[in-house]
Amino acid sequence: MAQGREAVHSLADQVAAVVTAALPAEAAGADPVVRRSEHADFQSNVALPLAKRLGRTPRVIAEEISGRLRDEVIAAGELSGPGFVNITLTDSAIWAQVAARLSADRLGVGAPLAGQRVVLDYSSPNIAKQMHVGHLRTTIIGDALARVLAFLGAQVIRQNHLGDWGTQFGMLIQFIDEHPELEWRHDDLADPAEATIDALDALYRRARAEFDTDAEFADRARARVVALQAEDPATLRVWADLVAESQRAFQALYDRLGVLLTPEDSAGESTYNAYLDEVTAELAHAGIAVPSEGALCVFFDEFAGPDGTPVPLIVRKSDGGYGYAATDLATIRHRIRKLEATRILYVVDARQARHFEMVFATARRAGWLGDDVHAVHVPFGTVLGPDGKPFKTRSGSTIPLSELLDSAVRRAGEILVEKAPGLDRNTLDQVAAAVGIGSVKYADLSGSRIKDYVFDVDRMVSFAGDTGAYLQYAHARIRSILRNVADEPVPGVDSTVPLEPAERALGLQLDEFGRAVADVAQTLEPHRLAGYLYALAQAFTAFYEACPVLGAEDPAVRGNRIALCRLTGDTVAQGLELLGIAAPERI
């Protein structure tokens, strides 16, 4: 097998070569259909689809193939069931894969996405409002996808499409102007990291209440919107301060979460204001957007309401103003023409599916979105409370994201005090933060993103079961084993040592890492990698219980088992990093 290449791919090539050599010409090019199996190391199902083509029974074809599968890599190929070919690798081939991955850069994973430019739209909080539980999934899923795609060689352009424009800013700026005594800038507050956004969020609620109850204030707020759109210098200064203060608070939360977003990734709605008239004119000139009851709309044959009435995408409202549809159209055009994206991913909740279908359809009709660019809505489900309903406070308001993280870190700290009483206070705080936040992220990423899930802190931070804490503990345990041999020369891998069953299972699981990462890139489902890491940790636990490592009597056996520990530790650490989860060395 080629160094660092997954065994399944090498075996597929070998099966394909046997099919070509042993069977009639019409069998050439058949998919070898090789995958892992519970009955052997691997299984090929190639005989089943070939039966009709060749006019033979699957068992006859499988027997012909299996009889030719034996070399220094394949120990045996055996006929099974209605026409399966069970494949068992030689011990030396598995040890060779372990050695190759240990010595290879990036654990032997290549860069198959090199040359792709992926624009990734995620997080997108609103200026002057707290990030809440609704921002958790887009931020965590988007960050994991950014890491995986970049690891596989893509050039990832992160875009944080901030909600930094709209009529609500006229209301807020007018309220601030009329209440100069209010403190909301970070220089005026004792704890600026979170207090700024808390103060702005409170100001927003007060401004909204006054807007809804005071008609005169509402008129002044509308006038302020006009001033903002006309780029009145005084109004723009306050707006710019609101954006800057909010971004400072967002960045503190991003840093705490350990996500990659920075202020340089911000491209809010206001970024595209200058293009709205131009985009609208282009769509109208092409006859794509047409007048309808004073508004300018795009209609589609495929999108209709329950009564069959066409549902339009409103590009320009009847009052002459623009909504987020126009902004999204200007955004996708910019990302294609200026950012030269080959792929655009929008990590936005499932409720926006129809909107993005309309935006993409309009972009295709306008000729912006061609066959060479793929725009994809990456939807996700809802975070639920213990009652199975969308997670909110008892009063019905959304829960700030910082409070969710606080609860997880606090609970992790309580468990660590019991589990590791010897940790000093500083180490305890660091590990509790890593475990608490890592557990929240893993809980979000470990299930299919389209499914809802219940936010249950006790389950999330448990060190047993399919949790982030379990994986982090497994990694720390491996590092603890390796610290015992830190002063010894690093042993090589002896491929002549016979494999124990638990060693074989672990070696084969380690070989699947690259495939798991590639699955995430293909499906945009981070749970493929999370599930792989959990299975790997389980395989390591079974290995460690069955096979003494440091106490092995034979030096070659001991060296090989240390190598398995090293490769497992490195693989878990790399996998957790791709999910955006810290991997503490000690717990």
C-alpha cells in the first residue's frame, strides 16, 4: 500500500485489477465496493452488481475474485454469503500503515481540495444585541467546516455577515442621542468584555419599548433612519461606535469559544449598501425583477403559497427601501465576482431554506451563479430545552450564549474537583474551561446538524459516553502514558510482530481518519468526524485493557504498542482541533 494512503483505497485498486484480469472485458471499470466489515477487515460487494452484466451468479464471480486476492498486503480473500468477498490484511500491512502515518506530515492526510476557494458565511450576530443560544449552532458548525475544508487544502474565506444596518439603528441612535447620560462604551464600563453588549442590549430594549409606545419618538427615530441612509456625519459616528463596541464584545466571545473568526472576517449588511441600486437595476433590465403592487419582485414557477399564489422574492419594497433579499443578492454577486468563490456555503438555520432557494435561483437566472460555482445552504436544527421546546428562559426570552458557556464550565469544574482533586486552582480553571466549552461544542457537532438536540449540561460534561469530555479524557490518558516513556528513544515499528485482535482493531480504525475528514468535507456534516473520534477512543480503551503497553515483556511488542498510543493521541488531538475543541494534556 502507498505510504499514508487509506487501506480501503489501496484494496479497491487491487480488487479492480483482479476484476479486470480474471473476468470478461465487460466487467472492467466496475466499482469494487470495498468497505469495512464486521466479518473481516474489509468486504467487497463487487460481485453482486456484476452478476446481471456477466450472466453469472454472484457467488461464482466472488469465488473467482477471492481466489486471486493474496499477496504481501492481503492475507486472505474469502467467499461469503450470497456473493461477498471478505478480505483480511496481513499483520505486516497494518503495522506498515501505522508506521507510515506516524512518520507522515498531517498523519498522512492529503490536500484534495487544493485550488478551491470556499466562501463560508456563518455566525452573523446582530449589532447591539447579545449573542444568544440561536447563534451557537451556526458559529460552531461553521467553524468546524472552516477548519476541515482548510485542512484539506481549500482556501477558506470566512465571512461574518453582521446585522449592522436597518431601521432599528435609527431607533437606537435616536434613543442614545436623547439620553447622553447613558454609559455603553467600553471605556465607561467596569467590565467591558461583556458589560458593553449587555448595556447595548438593554438600551435596545428600552428604545424598542419607547418606539412602540411614543408616536413622537417613533417619528424622530424614522427621521434618524433617513439621516443614517443619507450618511449624516454625526449619525454615522454613533453607528460606527455601535458596530465597533459590538464587535469587541463578539470577539471576546469568539475567543472564549475558540473559533477562528476575527474582525477581518466581518462583512456586514452595510458592506453591500453601495451595490443595491446597481443590482436592482441589473435585475430589472434583464426582466428578472418586475414591478408588483409598487414593489420590485422576482417570481418563480416553483415557489407558491398554500393557496397556489406565487411567492415572490421582494428585491425593493413599495416604499423604495431595500430588505435583506436585496442585500443577499448583492452579497452573492460580490462573492462570485469579487471574491472569485468556487463554492459558497451559508450556515444558516433550516427556517431560511426557502429564502436561499429563491436567492440562488435568482442568481442563476441573472447569470452570476454558473455551473462553475456551487452555492449551498447548510441548514441546522434547533437547540431545545429540557421540555423539548426551543431553549429559552422562564420568562420566554432567549438565553445569552455566555450564560450557557458559564453553566457548562461551572459544572465541568465541579466534576473535576471530584475526579482530579490534585489539580491546582489555576490548572483546574483552565481544564474546566476547556472541558466545559469543548463539551458544548461536541454536543452540537456529534449529531446530524439538521436534527434538533436538547441542551443538557449534565450529559454534555459527563466523562462517560459519547461526549467531548470523554474524548478529552481519553487524549489526556494517552499523553499520560507517553510521559512515562518521554526520556526513552522513540522506538520504530516492527512489522514482523503478530497482531493481537485489539491491536488489529485499533490499527484499522486509525487508518480511517483521512476518510472521516473527507466525509465531513463532502457531506458538510461534522458529526462524521465526531463519530469517528468516539469509535477511535473506544477502540483505544479496548486495546489498553487487553494489551499491556509499558508492562509488555517483549521490547518489540512494547515499542509497537507505544507507537499505537502515539498515533492514537496525535489522531485524537488533530480530530478535536478540526472540530474546534481543545485537547488538554492533563485532566
